[in-house]
Amino acid sequence: LTARITPTYILGYVASRTESVLGLFAIAIVLVWQVIPRNINAARKAKEMEAEQKLIRAQLQENRIAIMISQIQPHFIYNTLGTIQQLCKEEPEQAARLVQNFSIYLRGNFSELDGITPIRFTQELKHVEYYVNIETVRFPDMNIEYDVETTEFVIPALSVQPLVENAIKHGLMRLETGGTVLIHTYETSAH
């Protein structure tokens, strides 16, 4: 057996290989035309999502500021400063304690502006205690009782103080004589 390599055989072999290469090249071009637009769309969507997340973060920051401002109503600030002013004349030591409680209270509100994670209940309770210390100077016939059975949980920052404030403002202030606000926590088996 002898094989003869003729020009026709060589041209046929080259033509078949060229068709294979051209076929692969055509498939590669089709794939590129499909993959590139998908990647461009994915990149565009990723940028849109990033812009949306920035907008959500900005709105969240604005909401935190609004919550903080709503926590510290101007009348509360003015009334507390007025009480401090009066105490400076009559009872300077009590005025100094009130200034200390008020500054810690304000610091707590401002420091929570950047906090987005829940805080331990004990931390929130401390903040409430500073608020209550301020209010009991202004309203000495008011009584606050704590029945705290559990503290092993987290809550959003600045969430209990408005409840206590509303209980004082809408509950105790309407009474002719003082009353009691009860802060009570307990644990349940339900999740």
C-alpha cells in the first residue's frame, strides 16, 4: 500500500481544516456577541444596585436624625434648662446633678445617630434612667418602678425612652397628684 500525497489531497485536507477553524471562529464570535452584552447588563445592574443602596443608606441616616430630634422635643430641652437655671439659685448641688444627667442623656441620643445595630437592653435602660432622673427633678411626685426580670436581649436604640416619656406626658401629667410608671420586662418561651 502506498499513499500518494497529491496536490488535490493537500488542498482537501487544508480546506477541511480551514472549515473547522472557521467554524470554531464563527462559534467564538457568536458566543462573544452573547456574553459581552450580558456582562455589560450585569455591570449596569450592579451600578444601579450600588446607587440604590447609597440612597437607602442616606435615607436611613436622615430617618435616624429625625428619630433623634423627635426624641428630644424642644419643650423638654427648654423646660430642663429652665429647671437647671432655677436650681442654680436655690439648690446648686441638685442643679449640678441635673446638668450631669442631662448631658449624659443628650450624649446618649447623639451617639446613637450612627448606630444601626440593636443595643443591649441594659444600655437602653441606662438611657431611660437618665431621662427619668431629669423628669423626677421637674416632677417630684412622679414615681418610676423597675420590674426587670430579664435583660438578656437587644432592642433598637432609643426605643424605650419614648414609651416612658409618653406614659409620663399622657398618663401622669393628667393626674392631679403623681403616679407610677412601671418598666417591666419578662421572658416568654415564644420566639
